Amino acid sequence: MDIRQFFINRLDRGAIPLLVGDIIVILGLLTAGAYQHTPTLVGDPAFMSGLFAPFLIGWALVAPAIGAYSPGATETSKAAVPLALRSWVPTAVIALALRYVGVFRGGAAPAFVVVILVLGIVGLGVWRVLYFKIKWYRRLSLPQVISSEVPRGQAPRLPCVGPHCTSNGL
């Protein structure tokens, strides 16, 4: 299997919301940390891009290869959460190594290593669980057409969702 085919099997368009949310969580985590320690630099684009870059590079290298955006990742949180967590640990290792060797500024103090690993795992895990809870809730609350064979000129019958429903659900 060539590399192109490998990534075709590992990337699913249905996972775009997961990708967007993962990036928001990662950037949010890093921004919150920067604000905590160097609030005057949070508005500096050069500083923030140097902060984000090693983690985004690590995520871009690791997450697709592990399958964080594979077709299976879009089905349930039981699949999606472990894939994100398995992606975060090597991502953090790559990012911290890039910082440690001086490719990017910041270093890799032991306390920072622990904090970034734990907060990344918690942030990505919570985000992905919430994503599937919202997706599940939306599926329940959106009306579904019961029959695709609706006589011309009539509105489709929709399932009843609520306490006022009769026993047959309509």
C-alpha cells in the first residue's frame, strides 16, 4: 500500500467537525497556558505562532497516521476518544522535543510536560465526548420522516418526541 492509499483509508470527510474541534481545543489549551504565564505576549502573533507551531506540526504528523479522523472515529465516542488520546501523547512528545532542541522557543520543563500531557488528554477527551453527546441529542430532537412514500399534496408524518405523545409515537 502506498502512502496516498494509506491516508485515503485514514481520513474521512465526516471527521471534519472532529478536526476543527481538536484544533480549537489544542489552541485554546495553549492560549490559556500562555495567558496564565505571559499575558502580555498573548496578543503577539510571532509569539503565539511559535507556541502553536510545534503542537500543530506534531498533531498533523500523528493524528492522521493513528486514525483520529478515520471513518471509525466518526461513529462513536468509544472509538473517537481513544484515537484522540493515542494521538495526543506522541504529538506532545514531538512538540516538546522540537521545543527542547531549540527549533521552537519554550523548552520542555518536567512540570510543563506533565501539565501539557494531562490537560491535552482531558481537553481532547471531554471535547470528543461532548461532540458525540450533542450529535446524539440532535439526532433525537430532529424530526425524522417515517415514510418516504408521502401522497402528493400531503405533509409527511413526523414522529412525536415529547411527553404529549401517544403510545404509538405519532
